[in-house]
Amino acid sequence: MSSGSAVITPLDPPRQPGANWTPHIGEEAQELVRRKLGHESDEARAAVLSSAASILSKSVDPQAESGSETGLVVGYVQSGKTLSFTTVMALARDNGFQLVIVVAGTSKLLLKQSTDRLRKDLQIEEIEGELRWKLYTNPADNETNRRHIQQTFGEWSDPDVAPSERATVLIMVMKNHGWLRKLVGLLGHLDLASVPALIIDDEADQASLNTLVRQQRQSTTYQRLLDVRDAIPHHTFLQYTATPQAPLLINIIDALSPGFVEVLEPGTGYVGGQAFFSGNMPLIRVIDPEDISTDDNPLVDPSEPLREALRVFLLGVAAGLVEGQSARNPRRSMLVHPSQRTDSHAEYWRWISAMFDDWQRVLELPDSDGDKQDLLDEFRRDYAALADTVDGLPSFDDLARRLPRAFRKTKIEQVNARAGQTPEIDWSQSYGWILVGGQAMDRGFTVEGLTVTYMPRGPGMGNADTVQQRGRFFGYKQRYLGFCRIYLEQDALNAFEDYVAHEEDMRRQLQDVQHSGRPLSEWKRRFVLSPDLQACRRNVIEYDYVRGNYADQWFYPAIAEAPDEVLDANRATAAQFLAGLALSVDPDLANREPAQRHRVCRDLSLAQVVENLIVPFRVTGAGDTSHLIGVMLQLSKALEDNGDERCTVYQISPDYPRSRAIDANGKINELFQGATRLASGGYSYPGDSAFRDDDTVTVQIHTLRLRRDDADVVENVPVIAIWIPRRLEVDWVAQHQHAQND
């Protein structure tokens, strides 16, 4: 290992595939990496800098007058994403970026955690005589902030100001539509012409996209993020995430259109899903259903698995005390993650506190006491299991002597908002920690020195990203991996096993995109259509957030309003597709009014319709994306079974665009025009939904004029509707859903 002051890396790295320019690795970035990774090898430090340079090289050139780029950066959970984007920020400063905005945390606690870390890592306000960063947290749109920020930008254009004396404005803002709206107001009052900006969206898949799935309405946070981008003429938007699931990626591709992807490699000592959920899994313990307290199975006393988990943790604390607390061994933690209900947290907190106090009392009794010997025998059994996974474990007698101190050095804390807000953990107060909580500890919450996780709850909604983000037990813990134990239900274990395979598959695919320099939109096409990815498609649709199994049903997106970029892309897709068809008016409709004179083209190749229309068509609602992916995977399965599957396409009312009202969230109430009844019975017009070939996939292309509050909002909005006949029902999807219901 080298701990020298210099970082071994080329100052002008080779040009990367897809690069727009070549960043210079300057003093700010090198000093940051030296401080953070001083104990690592030169090669490890160089790798972090090289990755940051690769990411920044795909941003808008800071010397350009204006422009925008969007990139997706994918890492593992707890693998160093924060170090990556902090290094990118430092490198951006080295290369003349005047403004950096970090969108971080959906709570004040998480925003403070991120802000404090950046303040420390970038040494903001710590270097005497230099103010390289000017930090604003959730800034208000007032005259003081406008003046100070604008004056800071003015320093960059003054030739008499040395580059080292020009401060970069750093804005930390909560991922909340209210704070983002205030930021948009502030940005609107600044002169941002020729101001290179970097926007970093931490945990980009959380709250940033159109996440209001059940309500089928536009996320205001998503819209405010678009407004932030629109307010800055020269910006690069980086989305950092550790959940590279196919449905999420497609939602990101359609809504925010990232032009490039970067897959982060973890550093030395990282422990991820494969270390826990592969092979014979010696670190995993399954909790039986009867040992989990539920409404149907209320427990009066703590279960034996919980008691075992607590004993294993305390033995680990005792072993840590034998080693001695140090920078390499700062603390040990246990996480108890029962549910989102705070009453469940209180129940587990009471159980653990009662066991903790009782055991501590018993261990202070004379050695001749029977209760003490019984308790030590229980610890001895757990010691034997630890010895199987920990090399050089101190003797049981050495640990037993230190158990009383292990209790004294451990603090128990509930981590939830029961008192109005989630408490902040001051890690310096104790060596050992037992944290009991739910949602507050899912995503973005760092549990330092985590060894034992007790999670008597299922995988949640079945979403792979939710499952993975609960993996707080991943991280840089190779040196104490043998002390780690994960207690969880069988369903949760199955979900983690499936996720690990899916994650590795997705990372390989994204690395291929990165190294080829191809756009992510090309990956979307391959994901739906490539024969090589059949297994991946089947894996993805197993998750119940992908809605498949349409049978004699129509699909169309509920949200029609979208950013101009999305609408323009969809207009071009629809126009190019229609130009290649030999459309003619349906003979049965030739004498009808213009609004009901639809054109049709039959006996088309379904493969061509999917590739040229359905795949490139973009929707922005997460719920719409979920359903559309289900449709695409169902059609992909149909093409696997019969590559010559046919399709019918209708162009609905091409000479008379329909007008549709939308609500405040961009949702249309009903796409299809309804049937018109005759006074004598029957129908004069059967309704739009009747225009289909019952046994053939049918696609309708509508062109709408959107209205809100009786005023036109936007013209020429293409919307597609897709009919899937019952014969193309996907059996393996149906079987999986039935199994879930059972």
C-alpha cells in the first residue's frame, strides 16, 4: 500500500468512448481522493479519478456556450457512489464549472447527512485563506442569495482573479417539490448564460421520476426537476442509482433520456449480494413464520431467532473490543428492520431493551449462579457458529470476560419519526449500536459497522429496487465479514437471491452499452427484442410491478402530457412509422363524418411494428411504463413463439384531431370516443375500442389536442393504444401471479 501525497494517474486521460471533451485531473480532485483513499494503493486512487474523468468527459464541454447532457451512473448499494459524485464535483471545479447542484434526500435528516459529508470531504470553509466552494442549502429565492450568487459567478469572468480564488457555487436541495420550486425561482432570477453547471441527482430512481404509480398522475418532484434543468442553459444532469432494473431503466430512458451510462466498479474490500446470497450461504439465517409477530400470530415474548441475533451481535462487539477500537475498527452495529409501523418498532425495541438489561444483570452475578451459566451456555453455542466463519476468533473465555463491557459500550435507538422527526445518530457516542426502525433506514441511510441484520418482514411490494435498497448489509466490510449475519423470511431470501442474479445480468448489459458508446435507447430495443435476452426478460416480468398478461384488453398510457423533448420524439416516431404504411380508409367508415373516418393497414409484421413504433415510443408515467413493459414483454414472448405474428394498425381520425381534457397532472380521463346509440336500438358508431381485429394484435394511433380548464395546452400529441388478443395470454406470467395469490 502507498500513502504518498501524490496520486498516480495521467493528468490527461485517454479519450473515452462517447466523450465530448477531455477533462484535466487537477488539484481539487487529486487532493480529495488522496484524503479519502490515503490508505489505499495508487492504483485504487487512480481508478476513482479515471472513472470520474470518464463520467465528466461525457458532459457538456465547459467551454461551450450552452447545451445539455444527461447521464446515468450505476453502482452497487453502499459501494461508493457518494465518493464517485464527490470526485466528479471536484473534477468539475478543476475544469471551470461554476455551479454544482446536488439533489439529495427526501427528508431533512438525509439531506443533512449528505450536506455534512460533502462539507467535510470537500473541506468547505476549512482551508484558511481560501473559499473554493460557496455552500447554499435549500436556498430561498431572495435578493441576498441572488446578489451573492451572481457576484460569485462574476469572479469567473474577471481575468485578474486567479482560478484558485474563484469559488464554485454548491447548492444542496432536498428532493421535494416545494424546495425545488424555490430553487427554480432563484435560478430564474440569475443570469446563467455561459455558466457551466453540473446537476447531480442522488438516488435518482427515488422520487425523481413519475413515481405516483397507483394514482396515475404526474409527480410534482419530477416536474420540478425538469424545471430546474430548463432554467440552466448549460448543464449536465447526472443520475446516480444503485437499482439498475430494466423497468426502472426504461422509465428513466423514456422520461429523462440519458445519453450515456457509466457502471461503477466497487473498491477493494466491498461486499455485495454475491458474498451473502450465493453458494451455501453460511451468513444467512431464515426466520420461520411462527417466529414473526403479526396480527394473525401475535408474539408475547421475543422469538429465539431474535435472541440468537442479539447474542451473535454482542459476541461480535466483545471481539471488536478485544481487537481495540481504532480507525480500522470504529464501531459495530445491529439493524432490526421489522416493518414500516412505528408500533412494531416499539415492540421490538421493548423486547431488545428488556433482554439487554436482563442479560447484563445476569452476567454480573457470581460464576456459581445457575442463570449465569445457562446464559453463557447459550452464548457458547452461538460462539461455535461464529468460529466457523471468523478466522482467528478469540477464545470464548476471552469474549465472555468482555461481554459485560460489550453491554456497557452498546446503545439502543429507535430510528423513526415517532417524535415528529427521525433522530440523527451521533455515531461517536458509542462503539456498539442497535438500531430499530423501518422506512427511515431503507434508502440513503448509512449504518456504520453493520454486522447483524434482523429483518422479519417480506420483500415489500416485490420490487427489485425496493428489495435491493433494503440491503443495508452490503458495503466495505470484507475485514469483518465473518461476523455478519442476516436473519430474514424465506420470501425475502428468495427475492434477494433472484435480485443478485438480475443485478449482475443488468450490469453486464449496461457495461456493454458503456464500452460501445451506444445510446441507452438502443439497449431498450435489444432488451425487448433480442433473442439473447430472453432469460432476462422472463426474470424481469417475475416482479409484480411489471404488469403483463393482457388478454382481450386494450392498453394505452393514462398520462398524455409530457416534456417537449418527449412529445417531439413521439411525433417523429409516429410520423416516420405512418409514412411507411399503405393506409386506406376502412370501407365501413367511408361515408361517416371526418372524426369517424379511420384508416387501417392489415397483415403487418408484428416484429416490425414493435421495433419501429412500440419500442421507440416514450411514456413518462411510472405506472404507464410498468404496464407498457408488460405489454412489450408479452409481445416479445409472442414473437419468440411465432416470428411471423401479424398485426393491424389503425390511424384514428387522421383528418380531425380529437380534443381531450387533462387534469392538473396531465392525465386524460378517457382516450376512446364512446359508442353512439340509435333511438331504434343498436349503434350508429360502435366506439373507438371496437376498431380491432379480435384475434390479432391491433395498434391504434391517435393524435390529440390536449385541453386544461377549457384552454388548449398542446397540439399534435400522439398516443398509442394496443389490443392483445386472448390467444397471446402469457401462461408463465399467469402461473406466477396465481402462485403469488396462493
